[in-house]
Amino acid sequence: MDKPVMPGADDAMPVRSPEAAALLAELEQLRATILHDAAPLLARFEARAGGAHPALTNLAHYLVLRHHDIRPLQRRLMRLGLSSLGRAESRVMPTLDAVIAALHALAGKTCLTAAPDEQSFFAGEMRLNQATDTLFGAPRPHRRNRIMVTLPSQAAQDADLVMALARAGMDVARINCAHDDAQGWRAMVGNVRKAGLAVGRDLQVLMDIAGPKLRTEAVICDPADARLFPGARFRLVAHGAPHTGDGIAVAAGVSAPEIVTRLRVGDRVSYDDGKIGGIVEHAEDGEAVIRVVRARPKGSRIKPEKGLNCPDTSLGLAPLTAKDEADIATVIACADMVGYSFVSRPEDIDLLDAALARYPRADAPLGLVAKIERPDAVKNLPDLIARAMPRGPFGVMIARGDLAAELGFERMAEMQEEILWICEAAGVPVIWATQVLEGLVKDGVPSRGEMTDAAMAARAECVMLNKGPAIGEAVALLDRLLGRMEDHAFKKTPTLRALTAW
């Protein structure tokens, strides 16, 4: 019996698609435009880095690509079963070349350039994996994401606590140099090294130098429990004792006078990660009066030692303080990487390197983690990456608390995505930080929103937990959660493992 003939199953020549031909012309023009427009950007990056680097080439291509709105183009590509370019972060030109080769075939034309092979197509992905391993050490068998834990002061005396964290899944121990002292830090590092030997893993140590403190100091309230609501005012004082009066019931000193002396009328001020938001109403003679525009429903109190953010104000503060420069001697001797607060410009990396050069290091180079916490750091991120790339292991921390206070909470979710994309394009590992599983860490019970946030954090290379009474339980939960998410997604690409719930 003759086999049935399916429509289109004869020996006819391939159908030449007019739509494919049109798309091919559009993609080839886009490719040429990217190469042309990226040239000056790439020259700037290479000048910063002191030479060429494939990751910087891809970063320049990605930035130019993202200056085009290609959404209509994406839909037309999807309909033909082709890549929509939506996962081109680590491979801009390989993705374009692969799609162009496929369009040549659909259009019935000869492609003079071969489609990229598997190795060259995934080279950017490999660069990111290698950079992550170099900075954070080898991954666990069941997850690529690392878990970083901020050690409490008791970790200096309580070796069992550090051991429990290592057994639960900690990969990197973070020491906040704003607290404790060199003797305590050395004891913490010693306990981390011992725990690493015991569990058979090379645990890494990040020492986070404090940078300039933008905080409240002495606070005076009249009455003593005064709470601030929208419409109320409070006073910040650059020098001397804070004082109330003139209809103002709350006043505070500040850790750096520039927080007050550089404020101008209309500038925004945020207190304690946005618990209070205000606008400068009056500023002169070393004092500033801030009118509250946002506070908690039951009111908010101003307390000492809480953070201040001034997103509209150029404070002119150097990212390294005298304390930081003294602490660097211990960091060099003990840590695998240094966390750099307040970094905003490429020149800030030169400043740190000059301080580090005073304490030569014989073994592996000290890794650098740039904390992105101010609008200037976001704006200058590509140039920061270019400047840091030749110096050794490098990563970026999205300091979401300060960044949300600086950019505004509405933009934070959007901006953390963009930082992830830029860093992936450059092959730079990212730490997702601030209030991850905070309810679980502090109270032993996570919220649904925190669990979703932690799952979304799997797109970063490392997730940071803060210290708290239930930190061990949080590490163990995050270890399991990240392991499960590993099966579902890589960065922003869903991976379709078999489902078992249906």
C-alpha cells in the first residue's frame, strides 16, 4: 500500500519566505549599527581596562542593542520559530549571527558567514561561570548560586555557630567592618577556615569595609516618644547638640556634616531604608528642616545610629575613610575579597587599589566586590566594570536597601533587573543583598513575599543573608530553595524540566 503523502512532504524546493527576507535585511542592518555605534563605547572601556577583553566587547554591544526598542522585531522572529534575542545578554553577536544564518536558510539565500558553533555561542556564559568560581569558590553539586551570610559578633567566640552555618550551606562568610574590631575579625576568620576544613569545602571570606557613615547620631525628642507623621517636620544639625523648638519636636545630629551643609531646599531625605521620607523645607547655618511626606501608618520615630540617604545631593565624600585605610591591613591578611561601599566612579577603584598597595599580598589577588548603592554607581556601572576587570576577581553587590532609598522604591524592582542584565553581559557575578528572608532570620517565620523574593534571587550568582536568631534555619531553607530553582531557570531563561505535580 502506498504511504499517504503529507502536505509539503514532496521533493519540491524549499519555500522562500518573503517575510524571512525582510527580517534578514532588518537584522543585518541592526548588526551593522551595533558594531558601528559600539566602537567609541568600546574604545572608552578598553582605555579604562588598559586593553581589549571579550567581555567588554560584548558589554558594549549589549548596551547599544538595548538603546533600540526591538519589541516589534521580537514578535516577528518568534512567529518564525526563531530566537527573539531576549536572552542575548552574554552573547549579543553570536545570537544575532545565529538568527541571521537561520533567516538566510528561510529566505533561500546563501549565508557567507557560518553560524556560531556551540563553544563560541556559549562563551559568555562560560566567562561568567569562571568569574563566579574565581570569586566565590567552587559551587555545590546541587546549585550554582552561592549563599553569603553576615556573621554576628558571637561568631568570634562561638565556633559551633560558624560550623552549623557551614553545614547548613553557607559558602561565603561576610564580616561587616563597621562593627567589632580586628581581633574579633581575625577570630571569626579562624572559625570560618576551621569550619571549611571540617566540611571539606573552601569557604570564602568577604570583609566589608565601612565607608563613610551617613547616619543619625544624638537624637532629642519633645515629648520623648514623639512620632512623625506626614506633614510633621524634623531638624538635622551639622555641628553641636540637636535642639527642638519653633514647632519642631524632633532633632538629630549627623555622622558627617556634609549630610546637612550640602542639602538644598527641595532635596529628598530618606531615613532608615525609607521608613521616613521627606523634603528639605529650609536649609542654612548648618541646619536643615525636613518635612515628612512618608511615614508608617502609626508614625515613625527618629533614633540614633540609623541610616540617612540624600539621593538629590552631591555630598562630596570620599569612599575611603581613615578607619577604612587602617582596617585594610587586616582585610589583606585575612580576607578573600573586600566589599567596597560608596563606590561611584572608576577613580574610586584607583583609590582603593592605592590603599591596598601599601600592604603587599603574596598569594592570590584580593577579590573586589563593588556595592552598588547610589544613583551615580548605577549610572557609572559599565565604566566601573571596565576599570575593575583587569585587576583580578570582581563582583557587584546590589545593596537593595540603600539603593531603594536613593532611587525610590518604585524603581527598585526595575533597576535590580537592569543591573543583573548589565553584569551578565560583562561576565560579572552579582550578589543579591538586603532583607532576604528577613522575617525568617529574625522571627523564625518567612512571609510569602520573602519566599518569592528569595526564589527570584536565584538569578544572581550569590544571595546574602543578614544575621539574626534564626540564621541557621534561613541558610538551610535557602539552600533547598536555590537547589530547586536551579532546575527551573538559568538567569532569566526558563529551563523545562519535567513537571511532577500534574
